[in-house]
Amino acid sequence: MSRRLRWGSPCTRAFPNAYISTDEPPGRSVAGRVLCALAAAGVGYLGLVVLALSLTATAYDPVTEYVGAYGVGAYAPLMNSGLFLAGVAMAALSIAAYSARRGRWGAAGPVLLLVSGVALALDGVFHADVAGAAPALHGAVHDFVGVAFFASASMGVLLVNRGWRAFLPMLLSLLAAFALAGLDVAVSLGVAGLAERAAMLAVFGSSLVTAVRLYGLA
């Protein structure tokens, strides 16, 4: 049941369409929790895939080689499916975050999470260039959407979680990861793969925490 506030009260003057709800909208809580669970599962799956391949795929160097290298060759189905499913998971997280939005700019974070989901799914479709081969269009798309993912996902989770007690740890972990990546680009430390994995850990870890938080709010 819902009861509209009396027009002219302080609340209705500030929020003309405000109402007090004594019940959850039918299915909202269930749908929100399902979306959060899907988001956590998809993000967690990709994290496990990257961890397993980093530890067991001896033909690749996880310190110097990007994760995208797993998307070409024997591990391509596993890696690319993980990227695509994680993209769907980020889209699910964006919908859950949009349902819980607050304030005038509350939609900004969810929209950025949706962009990151699309970018990550495209990363699973357009694989990286094969080492030693001439650059190709699919490799250029892979690199571009990869950068778009990290930028939109990191900003998205920060905006969705602004004002929450976990905001500062998220911000610091993201800054540390991207600082390592930037330092590697600037002075060629030879740790490009490690820097990318650190950034993935920060972004996906923050996304997983966000999914758990929104699950509790659904």
C-alpha cells in the first residue's frame, strides 16, 4: 500500500511526486537480488579464469603479457567467454544500481557501469592481435574497448558508492593500480601484465563489493 503525502507539506514542496510506501513494489526485491547475484557470479567467474590461467598457463608470462593474450590460441574459448559473461554481469550490476539510484546525478554511475559492460563484452568478441603478427582491426577494437572498460567501470563504481564507508578503500586501490600501469608506460618497467592484473583486481573487486552491497539493499 502507498499513501500520498498531503500537498503543501515540506516534503511535497521539495518532491512533488513523493510518497510513502509501506510495501516493496512486487518483485523489485527479488529482481534486484537476482541481478546482483548474476553480477557477482559473472565477475567472479572471470576473476577465477584469469587467476587460473595466470598460475597454470606456463606458455604465458603474467608479469609482462596482457590478459588479452589468453584470448588467442588454446585458451581462447575460456578467456573470451569469461570476458563476454563478465560484460553481461556488469550490465546486470548497472541495472541493479540504477534501481537503487539517489539524487539528481544518481543515474551517472549506473550508465557508466552499463558502458563498461558493453565494452567488456566486446573485448570478448574482438580478440587481441596475435604476438608477432601485423596489427589488425580486431586488435585495435580490443585495445580501445579495453581502455573504455577500465575508465567507465572505475568511475562507475566510485559514483555508485559515493558517500559509503568503502568508498575511500575503493578509490585508493584504483589509484594504486592505475598508478602502477602509468608508471610502467612511462618508464618501461616491463610489468605491463602485472599492472593490468592489478587494475583488474581493483575494478572487479570493487564491482563485486558493489554487487554484495546492492544485494543487501534490494
